[in-house]
Amino acid sequence: MLLALAGNAFSARAADPPLLHPLFQDHAVVQRDRPIPVWGQAAPGAQVQVELAGRRVETQAGDDGRWQARLPALEAGGPHELIARSGGQTRRVADVLVGDVWLCSGQSNMELQVHRSLNARAEIAGADNDRIRLLKVPQAGMPAPHRDFAGPVRWQPATPANVPDFSAACYYFARELQKDVDVPMGLINASLGGSRIEAWLSAGALRGAGDYGDALDVLAQYAHAPQAASARWGELWDAWWNAQPGVAAGDRPWLPQAAAAGWRAAPPQLGNYQAWGVPGLEHFTGMLWYRAKLRLSAAQAAQGATLALGNVDEIDQTWVNGRGVGSSYGGDARAYPLPAGLLREGDNLIVVNALNTYLDGGLVGPKDTRALLLADGTRIALDDAGWEYRTVPPGMATPPLAPWLSASGKTTLYNGMVAPLGQYALRGALWYQGESNTGEAAAYPGLLRAYRSDLRAQFGAGLPLLVVQLANYGAAPTRPQESGSAQLRQAQRMVAAEDARSGLAVAIDIGERGDIHPANKQELGRRLARAARHVVYGERLPASGPVPLAARREGDAVAVRFGDIGDGLVAYGGDGPLGFELCGDATGSCRYADARIRGDEVLLRADVSAATRVRYGWADSPVVTLYDGAGLPAGPFEIRIP
């Protein structure tokens, strides 16, 4: 009888709604010196009482059971106990600190863990700081905003056990900042490798930032009718393809009646196409077409079916008999349910466009992962039919990416990873992203402004944003060149400079030519902390190294004046700094300039008849040597010469 009663009591408790949102749990950090939002779920219409550090407020749950309250502001300190009560339910959260809370977001360089940073063994062994608390948001892309996380979350003190898998940039930032701002630090890491900025924006922000209406409409459809949305996206992809230079009229490789010209037999083992030994594919990144034909009986074609493609590196757009059936990103095995009536008796055409942007690419999963799976259990291997492949015209642009993709979709990461944060009070946000947007850098300024406004709409007006300018990556240049990475760095610089509550951390000298994921996140943390001290806490110190103020003509030279200099300008390894260019208006007119430091100016001379622009560090991985006496580098830039 006692066991039965205990079981009934447990069932009743298990059925109770989660009184507090998962953000509010043991070891949490809440923001000091401002009202503290707290929320959760109770019985519809129930009274809810919340208490923290002797401050108590009451509120009432809505008809849906959701409630939110604001506790009075508290000074830094703790630990405290957070208590929520409603009806007969009480939830107690222990060891709550009051300090500064930071959101750290972006792509792989923000995600990169402490165990992958420099001197990781010693850093991990020394990571024992109970006044830094860590929370990692589960990685998930969603077609619509979610109130809850995709998986469990935990606040954890910084210890040798908890730090190794946390964001290195975020952790080292807090560790450095705490040397000057002696309060508890709460770090929320919401990051995903390979992600584009469009995935981190809300639908409202993205609609206002550019021509994204069609994609957002398809995404809204995908949330309740994925097969119809996949077909619609295939039509939009069709329109994009036929508008591309170099595509012949009527060339639609996904259609059954597509011409056979240009298709070649793929190796039976498939796998990474760069290893096929085909001239031109050894180091190719971009799109590659694949197609295979399956012959079905009338009985087979009449069944429900799922198309399995295994792993495609890294983004596929897939058609069956000319209809778009799916698109996915990353290492997950593809499995696309096919709508009734799509398959037909006789030949059926499966076409995959595989987009690869980094290292290996193509249909890389094992042979037995590619099959047509029929409702009666029949499995028809795709590789048995033999695959063909086809290249794309040279210089083909990046295709439109399906809006439901996690890292490269539209609003997906906001919906799954930022929306669940609600209005949790923050001190500021750190943003390290852009590598995945270098191909469309011209659109980045508007998107970054929209991201900043989006954060402020959710977490509070004037929320400080600290942006990491992209690090150097790739081969060093031997002549002036155009660079999407440089253009994106310029966008980051300009957007940060236009807003007093934004800051920039320059990383152009701490990247690695052979690795897009530089390990020196300690120095990055120091620079972010310095930027925070200036932008967020008002310290009067140069925030990020020498900043170009203006350029003017001086005889046969051009003088560039710099500000925010600590202890004068210096050039490393030579009489003058490297990395400057003088340019005319035309593309290809830039020439390397001889540069000499004169006080707070740099004098430039180059063989350019009518210079109208100055560029510095304008390459994917430039050689740059201008610093100030405090050891901070000048970041890449382009400015006009009046």
C-alpha cells in the first residue's frame, strides 16, 4: 500500500507543469543592477509567488498557464536561493549568483572548445572558478520560434570537469574580464559551426533586412507541410538556376528529359569526389550534380516510399522525377518521404545537387545507406543502378539554401536556440561569425545591423554587442587582390563603429593560414575583455588598436591619420608597416604602397596615377605589421581619399 501511495504521489508530481523555465536552476547567474525577469508554467489562472534574496513578487498565470514576473534589481553577490510557489507546488533553486550575464553566439570559432585551444591541458587543470558559471544551449534549428530548449540545459561552475567542452572564446573572455570587473560571470553559449547570420535572425528582423520573403514563406509552409514546401523550394531553385550566367536555355539537370550531354559515369564506390582522381575535382569546392535511374514495377511505384541518401557533404538539393523532395545540411543521413503518386512504373530519375564549401564533398556515406525504401519493406539499392555526375559552369554562385536548414537556413537557429532564452537579463553579447557569409559580404552590413537590433528587441534596448572581426585564414597574398573575407571585415568594422554600444575585437594577426579555427583563443579573450571594458564599463582606454580616422593627399603621398592609439604607432619587422594599398576606383587598380610612420599618421606612396582609396590588410590572410605600443594591431579597412 505504501508503494502504491508513493507511486501515485510521484505521478501527480510528474504531471505538474515545470514551475520555472529551465534557465532557472541550481548554479544560475542572474543579471545585477536591473530588474530580473523570471518565468515558467503553472496551472491556468493560478497565483505564483517568486522570491530571491528576500525580495518577493506575485503574479498570475495566463489561460495557457504561462507566467512571468520581474524581481527587483540586486547588487552583485550571492549565493542566494530562488523560490517559486504556486498552489501546492514549490520549486527551490540553490546557489544562485548575481553578476554579469553574457550571450556568446556565432559559428565554429565561437563554438570551438577549450580543449582545442592553446595550452589546453594546463588551462583545463587551472579552470577552477566557482564565480564563472557556464550554460550551453542545445544545438537545434527549428522552423518556428520555440519557448523551450531542444534538450536539457544546466548551469555549471567553471571546473576542470566542466570547462573542456565549453566555448574557449567565451570562457577566456570572462576569465580576463573578471580581473578588472570583480563580479560573478554567467556565460550562455549558443553557437553552431558553419552557421550563417541569416539563421540567427528572427523572421521579423530578416524580412526587414533584405529580399527574404519567399524563403520565409516557404519556411512557414514547411512547419506544417514539409513535402509541399520541398516542392515549392524546388521551383524557386529552378528559377535561380535558369537565371545564372553560363546556364544554357532549357538546361534543367533534374528533369527526366534532361540532355545526356556532360554526364559521366561516377566511380562505383562514390565517396569524396576530390579523391576520384578526376582532373579538376582534386581541390574543387562548389556544386556537383549526381543522378541515378531506378526501374520500378507498377506495384512498386504505387507504394509509399522514402528516399535514403546517406550522408551528403555538405548540402544537398534533391529531386525525384523533376519534383523537389528535400534538402539537408551536415552529417545527418538523408531520408525524404516521397508524396503519393510521384513514383511511376518504369524509369524514375533521382537527381542530387551536392554543395561543398570546405574539404571533402559529395555523396560520402556508405553504399548501403543509399536506397529507395518501399512501404512493403523492399529495399532497392541506388548504387546498383550506377550514378552519373556532372560539373557546373565555372564561377557558379552559391545556390539558394533551403530555409529550414539548421546552420544555413533562415531564422532556424534563432527559433531553436535564441527564442528559448526569452527575456533573460544580459549584460551584453559576443558575436563571432561571418566565415560562412564571405561569399555574399555585400549583404552583411544590413544583416549585422538587423542582428544587433534583434538582440536589443529581445533582451533590452542598448544591449552592448562585441563583434570579433574575422581572423586571417588562407595563403598569404603576393599581389593586391579582391577578398570576400576582407569585405566582410570591413562590414564588421563599419557596423561596430557606427554605434557607441558596439565594439570590435581585431583578430587579423592571431589566425592560422592552414586552419580556419585558430587555437589562440586566449588572446582573443583578452581583446574581447578590453573591448568590453571600454564599451560596456566606460573605461577610457583604446578598445581595439589603432583605428583609421581619415586620409588626405600630401604632395605625391597620401597620409592616413589614426586614433585610439596606445603608446604610439609601431611597425613590426621593418622600417615601415606592411599591408597598405593605394587604389583607384576600378577593380584591379590597387598597388602595394611604401609606408612610413610619422607620429599618429602613416604616409603612403605607390605607383597609382589617381588614387581614390586606401586599403589595409585587404586579403583573406594578409601580411600586416602595424601595431601600437600596447601591442594591439590595426585592423583591416578601406577608406576613401577626398
